[in-house]
Amino acid sequence: MSAPTLDQLADALAQGKTTSEQLVEDCLARIADPSGEGSTSFVHVAKDQARAAARAMDQLRKAGSVPSAFAGIPVSIKDLFDIAGEQTRAGSVVLKDAPAALVDASAVARLKAAGFIVIGRTNMTEFAFSGIGINPHYGTPKNVFDRKTARVPGGSSSGAAISITDEMAHGALGTDTGGSCRIPAAFNAIVGYKPTAKRVPTDGAFPLSTTLDSIGPLARTVTCCAILDAALSGKELQAPAPRDPKGLRIAIPKAYVLNDMDADVAAAFSASLKKLADAGAIISEVAFPEIDAIPTANAKGGFAAPESLASHRAFIEKHADLYDKRVLTRIQRGHEQSANDYIDLIRTRAQIIREFENRMSEYDCLAYPTVPIVAPPISAFTEDADFTRLNLLVLRNPSVINFLNGCAISVPMTRLPLAPTGLMLACPGGQDAKLFALAAGIEALLA
């Protein structure tokens, strides 16, 4: 039996077939299962708080006063967000002595206001600075696929993804600066959403890049992500009306994002495009010179290096020895940029965005593989050179959309027991509602 969607859980709660208390206890049992991935997926489990919130939601539902149909459903929160009374360690030991947060991050507060229950804080790449998902401090949760081999979960929202695949939560709050919601989604056969950056407030989330940071959900379906995004962005919590793929104008970029695909991804991408074409979608290969210009623009570390250095400078002066050295090296690339370099980067990005949005006016969405490879084994990352090479490859495709200030979603092209692969659909910034509608239609077709 497949794991339940948010709509299915809401119906079960409304019909009295389950209770919030039961949902919470089921999630807690899976987190505590010694044969599972709970100990590496979660850095804190909010047992008492979740149970108390569940009892309250069950009482409110009996009284007909729940804040939404989804009230009482457990969700996980990436360890990047402030939760009142808890430490925010951001996957690091650098902040192990940080004081507890006084208030919830806005994103957390909005989920709570809709009645979602926080089941715990999920593990992540240290300070969100990698697409692989390895954490030397708190362990690395294993990918849902091929657990015997022990493959990477994808990052930086690693624990968030595994909390969904292993039914330790029914929705997950993540962040996406260069693919951190979409990469683990693609690697684990679930859905990950990167909204237009300004759509969800970032206060109370430890920053990586103030220019590129986006806050989005990971969940089991496009509709699940749309519901969570609506809560996060202050919209009405409702499912998108799926758009029929017939007549959909899909642009496939003739750019570097199609390079270096492994056999699994190439086969899945080809099969997905055939399904879309057979359904009447109009698929065009389109040159995007502005996409090909992004690596040159980012040659000195892009936005993430200098902006993360600004946040970490004082920590590095005191505790450089506590950092994952692979993360520290990337942060310190911020020293390579001068003020002139940074200003030039801002101007170059603005021009590239204008060119991209102008070209996309003829198409409904962009489509290409979320990640060009399937999840590698954790054992492939023993050498720093291998980590750097694979990390850059994994981040390459999704990070394009962050630079372009767009919105993007990863939907599964293949599902278990096959190696998971993801199809990324993207639109220019501000077209989130349109993207959810067409993604819901494409998801149904590919399923």
C-alpha cells in the first residue's frame, strides 16, 4: 500500500477513520525503529510537543474548529529553521552552544497556524552548503533506494526527504538555494518544490545566500507540495487543477544541463518526453545562451560564497576547526570576490534573467533532468576530489533556476524498485500557480 497523501490524510481525519494522535504515534514509532533511518534523519524529535499538539487538534476537530482540513498532520522541519524553545544548529556543531530560539521562523509559524504538527527537526548538510547530503557530525541518512548499497540521500534537505519516504512525517519543510529541495526529491522518488524566492519569508532561517535562498516543501505528490506551499506563502490551502499536457509548449534547453547524463537518467528522460509528446505536448529544443553564460558569471563562487562568508566570518575566526572542511572550503571562496566582482555579478544576473524571461514568453515551461545521475553510493565520497566533482555535477542543473530567479519542481520519472530519477519543470519567477497546475498534469501522465 502506498504512503498516504495529505488529501487522503485530511479525508481520514474528517471521517474519523484516524486521529491526529494516531498519526503522531505512527510517525514516532517509525522514527524510533532501530532498523530504520530515524536516528540519522532527525537531530531532534519533538515527542511531548507533538503529542500535546495532536491532542489539541483532535479536540478542535471534535468541536468543528480546526484551522484547516490538514490540521493534525505531522510534518518535519529542516534544522535550519528557528522553533521557539529549541536550538537551531543548521547541521553543524559550530552552533552547539547557541541559545534557544525565542520565536518560530515565519515558515514554521505559518505551518503551525494551518494546524500542521511539528514532529521534529531533520538532519541536513552542514549549513546547507552541498547537494550530496553527507553530514560528518550527525550521520548521513541512507537513500530509500538500494539501502544495502547505502546511497546518498541528496542535500542539503537530506533528512527531510527520508522523513517522507520512510513515513516518519507526511510533509517536510526544506530550503533550496541551489537545488536542496529538488535534489533529494529526485534521488528518492518524491516531489520537491523551489518557489519564487520572495514567495515565502526567510526570517528565522539560517541563511546560506540571501540572494538565492528559497523556502519550499518536500512531499509525496505535486498536490501535497502545493498545499504546503500555500500554507507557507499565505494562500488558500487547496489542490491545483491539473493542466492537460495536450498543447503544452515545453522547452528543452540546448545547454550544458543535458550533458553527462548516466544511462538511467537518459533512458527515463527520453521515455518521459515520449509520453509527453504522445499526449499532445509540443516539445521544442531551444537554445538558451543565457543558461550557458551562468558558469562564467559564477566563476568566482557566485552569490553563495561571499554571502555565506558574511554570515560565517565571526564563527570561522573562533571555530574553523569545527567545520566540515568541505563546507569551510566553499565558504572561504568568498575571499576571491572583490566588491566590484559582487556588483558585476548582480548586474550580470539581472541581464541574464531579462533574457531568459523574454525567451520563455513563447513557452509554458522548461523541462530537463533534475540531476543527471542517480544517487551515488556514500562510499564514492572518500576523496575530496570525488566529492567536489560529484557535488558540482549534482548541483549543476537545479542551481540554474535559482540563478534565474525562477520557480521549479522535481517530479519522479521513475519509481521504486527502479533507481529514482527526477524531471524538473520550471517557469520564470512569479508563475508558481501555473507551474503547479502543469506539474500536476505531467505527474499524472508519468505515473
